[in-house]
Amino acid sequence: MTITHASTGEPGGALAGGVPWARALAALDASLFDCVQVNLAVLAHLWRGGDAHLALGARAGFRPVAGLPPTPGPHVLPTIERPARDLPTIERAACDLPTIERAACDLPTIERPARDLLREAEESLGFTMTGDDEQVPGDTVARHAAGGPVLLIADAFFLPWVPYAGHRHMEHGFLLADTGGTLTVVDGYHNETPWGPARPLARPIAPDALAAVLPGGARVVRPRPDDTWTPPVARFDAAGAAVIDAYVDAYRDHPHRAAALDRLTLETWLLSRSRRLHAAYRTAGGEAEAAHLRDWAALCERTFLAARRVQQGRPEPDGLFDRLRDVLAADTRVFGGTNADVQLVGGTDVDAQVFGGTDVNVRAAVVSAVTGVLGTPPATDTLTGLPGFSSFRAAEIVERLEADLGVELDPDDLVPETLHSIEGLARATRRARDDTPASAHATGTTDTTRTETL
């Protein structure tokens, strides 16, 4: 990849004051990065300009290591995250919580600790990172931003501007800058979550308010750009079939199905994101690469829908783990490796099907459900372009349809190819209605006027 870069600011005090943070955030496709990378990408764009921030995607792959065994028992599952005894306080605490997160602590994960991400960023962006050795008390963090922006690693559970607040303990990175005596929080994180969307922001924060959202303190990292930097060579570290099988089988066979699928929802999002970022850095992909990225996106949605169903005590859809295995194996064929000459096999042909003859009342129920969830009537058959539509909203549409009509959609229909259009949803609903005893159907007429937003 050819990267153009030109300095747009000094790494010291000049950058700390008067920086157009909103403009810097708008210049990035924030959805390519995780919550630590995205804020390093903001600094890379400010300090190096151009597409230098995409160098965070130079290296990608699938590199599992042995992980944390459950207690009790000797069984060890593969993971590319360090064992809990080596993890920062936040991760250790999460494994002690009586929640679904605890049940998933023994599962494989490709979510890397912030320290690992920082080490990789030093190489890919040509940054020097200082600090990150210990927790800094929350009431002393502000003083560290006096000499230029710092990256803080803290517990997302207490950060009110991210949707994980009050819901999930996890490492989260954000920038803190002292802009002429005023502290500014800069967070480029962009994601859809079950608790609402996360969007990039830059906003002032008072020192006492900052201390209040850091009850456990924060790790303070001071990134600074090296004088000389050469964009790294793109590299994909492929995994063999045995590694892929061990990872997939661990999720497929885990006894706590809700925990396994909840965790796999995050895993597939991280995997999909890393491949999108890697592809953006390579810039040499063709249709096979684009089709593969679409397959990853579809797998993310399929996994989320499966997790949602199981959490509600409903049947687990078939075929998810075979699909996960296939898409992981296709990484090597698309991005390089021993099977680089093998033609990528794309996804299903469901999108090419012609839907027609759907019962008018069922279609009206689908339109009503879509309108109720998204807050606006759909103007086209395809839902993916509608404001607010996402895999989370697709799940809510299905749940509303099932509640309105007293049916339960077949788990095999819970795939993006079906759920992304009015006709696809209508056909799946019609099949469910035909398979449901009449006595179980919702009584009364379908409400086609409800427009409240969930």
C-alpha cells in the first residue's frame, strides 16, 4: 500500500490546544477500528496525515494460544488472549462476576488486551508509548494531559458516553487532551451494541467529573511519533485447519450455550473488523475479497441473532459453526497463505431469489413491525439502507413480528439474506404461520399504525 503522510501538528503542547478534534474524527472510518486502535488512529492522522492510520491493519490473522482453564477441571481451551492471571484488573474482575461473562471466561478469544494492541501500534504506526505500567488514581489523571494528549485505558462500565456503561466491564481506550486549560475527552469509538450505538465524540470534561468516571483509576499512555517511519508491509498470519477446528469446536461444544453465543457475537465482530481494516490497508483486493468481507458481515449478524434466540430460551439455529469454520478457512485463500491460488467460494444465492405471492396481511404485519422498530415506514423492500437499521434492530423486528402474530420463525430463516428485506421477512413469517396451530396465532387484526421506537 502506498501511504501519503504529512505532519499536521506537533506531538507536544501545540497539538494539545486548538486541535480540530471533530474534523480529525470525521476524517476516519471509525468502524474499522476497535476502541483502543481508533484513538491511536486519530493521533496518527493528526501527526502523519493521509492514510497513515490504516497502517494499524498491516498485520492481521488468526493466532490462538492456550487460554484459561475453567474451574474446576483440567480442560484448557485455545485463546489468543493471555490467561486471566496475566490480565489487567478489569479482565480479572470480569471473570469473578456472577454473570454471563464469567461463564464465557474459558472460551477462546481473539480480543487482545490493550497492552498487546499498544505494542503492535508502536511497530505499525512508528509510535513510542510511555507509561501503561500501573493504574493512576482517577483524581490525578488530569495532570498527565498537560504535556500533550494521552491515551487512557479504563473500565467501560463507568464511562457514561459509551453504551457499555452500567452493563459490561471491559477495557476501553480514549484520549484526554488539555486544550488551553480545558480538559477534552476524545473518543473515536464507533459500534452498534445491544445497549445502543457508540459514536465518535469530542467534549469537555471537568476534572472532578473525570475523576468520578475513573473510580478504579486508569492506565495513562503517552504516544509520541518517531521522527522516521516507514509504512509496514501487509501481512496475514494464517492458521491451519487444526487451529480453526479447535476454536470452532470450543464454541460449538461449550455447555453454556447463551454464554458461548454471547461471546461469539463479540468474536465475529472483532474478526470481521480486523479483516476490513486489513483489506483497507492492502487496497489491492478484488471481488473475491469484497465477497469475503460480506460473508464476514453476514456471519456477524447471524451469530448475534442466534445469541438473541438462545438467551430467550428458543432453539439454536443450525449451521452457524460450519459457516464459521468455512469463513475462517477462506481467510487464507483471500488474504494469502498456502492456499492462495484457490478460488474463494462466496455466500449463498438467497439474495437472487424472487419473492412473490406473499399474503398481504403478513406483509402488512412486517411493514408494521419495521415501522415500529425503526420509527419510520420503509420506502423500499430493502432494509439495509434505512436509518438505524442494524443486526440489533433486525432482531427486534423479528421479536415484534412473533409477538404480534403469535408465531415463531424457523431458526434456519434467521439469516441476513432473509432478514434484510420486507419480502424475505414476509416469506419467513408466512412459513412460520403455516407451521403454527391456528389457536396459537395472535387474535384480532394486525396493528399497522404503531410507530413508537423501541
